[in-house]
Amino acid sequence: RIKQKLEKEKSELKLELDDVSSNLEQLLKAKVSLEKLSRTLEDQAAEHRAKLEETQRALNDTSTQRAKLQTENGEAPPSTSLGLLPQPLPLHTGAPPHP
């Protein structure tokens, strides 16, 4: 009778061990997959940072060149970074200007 009880307990523990082993295997596969995704995202972030830095350098170069040209033309350089944006042309409505 005790032997039967021990065999039953052993069988239940083996099933539980198999279940835990299966869960562990799934978790390890998920971990490997997430680590791969993490590396991919880190690489993409690095690429985007490099492109941003390149764009910022180009913007700075353009701003410097614009300021130089404005100085050569006797224009006052813009006082804010928003001044670096192209200024809209005045709208012509066809009506004579107001005095």
C-alpha cells in the first residue's frame, strides 16, 4: 500500500518536473528571441542617432553659411533659431497698400 502511494507520488512529481522543464525551455527560447530583438533595436537607435547628428551638423553648417551671407549682404542675422526658417513672402492681394 505504501509502495503504491510512493509510486503515485513519484509519477505526479515526474509530470510536474516535465511541465516545469517545458516551461523553462519556452522561457529560454523567449529570452533568446528578446535579446536578439533588443540588439536589433539598439542598432537601429544607434543608426538614428548618427543620422540625427549628421542632420544637426548640416543644419549648423547651413545656419553658419546663411549668417555669413546675411552679414555680407548687410542684413541682420536672425536672433533666434526660429529665424533660421525661410521667411514667407508677403501676400499680394491686388489692393493698393494702405498709407
